[in-house]
Amino acid sequence: MDIRYILQQQEIDITDGLIKQMLVHIGSTDPELRDTFIYTRFQDWIIAKQLSQEQLNLVLASSLKNSLHRLGDSESDTVFLRSFSVLLCALVLAYSPVTKDVYIRSFDVGRTYMEKEQDLRGHVEEKGWAHGIAHGADLLTVLASHRFFELDQLESLLVSIKTPLLKETVFIDDEQERLTAPVLAIIDRFDHEVSSGLTSWIRSIEHDVRKQKEEALDLSFFHNRTNTVHFLMALYFALQTRTTPFIQEFQELLEQTIQSLRQL
């Protein structure tokens, strides 16, 4: 029976076979099938806790594997499988229990994905949202919010947030805003405990952009500077509702860095 027909029904028998079929088609280039039927059904079922633990394990294991499928492709339809698999990983990790080993595996996949994904398109004509970086940022946010996240993972997580900003493509579909979310999750959990790490990270971002200008004043530099400035501005304004002493100091650093980069 056609999977689209099955998923349109009011009452669905959620079998392992159906889940496997949905996982096969989660990377479809048909946006209605992929977004409206398959992903949305998974979202509804996972949030409502309608899947067994074994089924959740199946979804996560398959999605972790598919998140790395042909990673490094640029402007290929494979981005849809990776991007929506990453989004499924975030769903399972946010709404179901996992072991620490599974969390560490997910953390490693999330980092690898963000650092090596080369298909940076947001919306693709006729095929819908690829949004690979935005979906990766959603996964990083869940990982940063997870009970298994530890401060010794902070540096590697921040590298995974910074890397997409310096891939020589200007984001136009709110990717910079989505990338602020894992940073905010870290700040909300740890506040001043991450002050040193975040300060060093912001300075490293400025250093990388300045270094690129020194090496080659070309279009890629301007794209990376634009991405970086937009990200830092989004982060600055997202922190406006938070009023701890650390936040005030951090916002001052952000403001100084933005001004400095805009003068390059």
C-alpha cells in the first residue's frame, strides 16, 4: 500500500515495517511526502510517546547512519536524507531516554555533520527545505541541553557552531539565528561557568576572519565576515532578555567584536 495513503489515515498501525518504510523515504525530494507526511508523523508520534523504545532505537540508529550519508556532497539531493535524518536524531534525543554511549555517539555525529556538511542551501526550488545547517543547529541545541552534556565538551561544540559560518556562503534562510540556539542553551544551563570558554571562542572567530582577510581579500572573505557579523548580532539581541552580570559582560564583548569586524 502507498505510504502516502497510509500516513493520511486518522488511525495508523505503527508497525516496525511502516517505520522502516518511512525511514527509506525521509530523504525524498517530494516536500509533501517528506515534510508533511513522514517527518510530521514522526514528530507527532515521538512527542506523544506512541513509539516503543525499540522503535525509537531503530529510528535513532538509522538516522545517525543516514546523517553521514555521502557527507561532503554539494548541491545534491542527498542533502535531504542527511538533513531530515539529523532532525529526527534531535527529536528522539529530546523526547526519549538514551544511554550515555548513545548520547556520545550522537554528539560525535552532530559535530561531524556540522563540520563537514557542504550543501549549504536553505530552500530548494520545487524540492522544498534542505536547510541542512539549520537542522544541524537544532541537533546541537538538543545535545547542549541534554543531561549528558558536560563542560569538557564545550570547546568541540563551539567549534561545530563556528565552522559553518566560515564556509564562504552567505546564509539567507535564518541559519545564523538557528545557530544561536545551542549557545543560548549552554548559557542558560551554565551561565558564568562558561564565561572563559565563550570569550575565547568569540575571540577565535574574530581571529579567523581577520586571518582570512590577511591571506586573501576576496569574495569568500566578505561572505564569511557577513555570516559572522549577522550571527554575532543575532546572538547579541537574543541575550537581551537575560540580565546576569556575565551576560552583560558577554554582550559588551559581542558588541566590540561586531564593530571591529564591520571595519575590516
